[in-house]
Amino acid sequence: MRITGMGRLLFALSLLALGVFGLYSDDFALVWQPVPAGVPGRALLAYVSGIILCAMSVGLLTRRTLVPASFVACLYTLVWLLALHIPHVIAQPLVEGNWGASGEIMTLVSASWILYASSATPGSRLYFPSLVGAKAIRRARMLFAVGVPLIGLEHFIYASDTVNLVPAWLPGRLGWAYFTGAAHIAAGLAILLSVIPRLAAVLETLMMGIFTVLVWIPAVAANPAQRFDWTALWMSAVITAAGWVAAESYRGIGYATQRAFPPLPSGERTEVRGQPRDELSKKH
């Protein structure tokens, strides 16, 4: 299966915007790339990071370069997660903010992996069998499903901060903070347990997209000189796009399907209790 929908386009353009903004500001993406100030050559590293983001984003836009670009994106976001966020989790495991930040980056790793796993073929220059195909796509979805609840927990533990992000014109702002946190957790569990996973992924993406439109676009409009708001806008858009990619990976599976087998690449058939999986999947 090949991911050809709008998710890939939005993912690429959001990453490109983040990279361009990084080059413009000569810095990393603030709390999303928490590189210590004392790191030698930090300014140069930030510039290199911006170039990598821009290059791989452009690569994601075309079929010819999709495989290498998605592979680089997978490695880049994985290093981002392991080198910049996991150490904070290990050092301060009781600080939920560290877990939530890791969850956000997990969604980026997941989307990059799904794009690579669904587009790489044995004829590709960068082809690693264990990272492609139906099983790999399923594992990538599981990574997304683990990351989303970590984001949702922040809505409860940092409720007062979340309330401040809820538009003032909405009544019951604390209730919305709790509701959206619970929705993140429910979506992650639904995907993880394969309970109407496609619907869960779509609704999660829709909710993240609403955050982007109702929270960060107005924030940028109100304070266009504020770098944090611009970075938050692009990060929110990238995370939304990651959800879109995850949702598109369920294409061909019903929204109300309770359990979903991973999509099989063209021509791939496996036996499940004596029946070809592609035939068994039609019954779900």
C-alpha cells in the first residue's frame, strides 16, 4: 500500500515551514528540540538541522524521492526523540511534561515510518525488510497510539495551563481541557487495542487540527513577533499531519471495523487459520 493522500502533503509542508523558520531564527524549535545552550557549535547544529528539515520535506513531496526522504525523516525524528527527549524522561520520570513532549515526537516518528514502510520496495536503494510492509506499518501505528495518551495526560496534570489555551469565547473551559485530554487517551487506546482504530485515528487528527486552527493561528495573529507561537503553530500542524498519515494508513478498512489487520503490500498474502488474510480482512 502507498500513502498518497493529503496527510503526506501536509506533513511535508509543515516540516518544511518548521525548517524554514528554524533557518530564519538561527535556532532549534525551542522546547520541541531542547538542545542545551552550552552544546559546542550549537548555532551551526541548528542551521544543519534546519537544512535537513527542508531537504527531507521537499523529498517527501515527490514519488521519486519519497523513500529516501521518509527514511531520513524516520531517522531524524528518532534521533530527536532518543537524544533530546528520552534523557529528560530518564532523569525526571515523574515530570509528565517530559513524557508528553516525548509523545509528541513519537507521532512524528510514527508518520515518517508509515510513509517509509508503505512506499519502500525491494527495488529501492534504501530497503530494510524489517522496516517495511504490513507488520512495520502496524508497529508504527502502535507507536502513534502510545504517544497520543502521553499528550492527553498533560491536559489533566497541567490543567491550568491547558485552560489558558482554550479560546475565551468557549464556555466551560476547564471541562474542554479535561474532555480533550480524555479524548487523546481514548484515541490512543482505541488504536492500540484495535477497537474502531480508523475512526479513532480520524477523530484524533480532527481534534489536533482544531487545536491548530482555534489556538495557534489566533495566537500568531495576536502576537506575530512572538517566536514561540510561530514554532507552536508549525509543530501543531506537523503533529496534526502525523495523525492524518496514521489515519490514511487504514484506507480500505471500515470506520466501524473493530479489529484491523495491517494493510498488505500489493501481491502479499499470508495465511490466517487456513485463509488468506486479504480474504479474511473483508469479513471485518
